[in-house]
Amino acid sequence: LPLLHRIDPVAESIGAVNTVLFTPEGWRGQNTDAYGFLHNLEENVNDLHPYLAHPVVLGAGGAARAVIAALQQAGAERITLT
């Protein structure tokens, strides 16, 4: 992270980068895990809204941070981390 010139806001909130792009402004870090998780949910769950009232995330590693960021972006009201 300290070697990057710019960090995507989602990657910054997750605290991890899994994709680095070279742009005219320099190296930019992104995290695609949150997007991938949310996109998969949206494609496979007919109505995501009821599940956003109180999702439960099992695990507390880097992937869990990405899942939490995605759930927050989707409008989760309350998230329990176990």
C-alpha cells in the first residue's frame, strides 16, 4: 500500500489491495473482492433486500473485510461478525 500513488476508496476501507494498475497518474491499487461478492449475490438471489436487514459474516480475515464493505455498500442495516 505505501508504494501506491492512489488507492481506491473501497480498497482503503478494506485495508487491502488485490489489483494494481499503472495509470498516467502512477500506480493505483484496487480491491475487487467486495465487487465480486456483491455481484455474485445480486445474480443469484432474487431479492437481496430482506437479507440486508441483518447479515451474519462468519470469519474475520481479509475476505470478511471485503464482504463487510460490500454489504455496507449494498445498504446492510446491521452486520454481525462471528
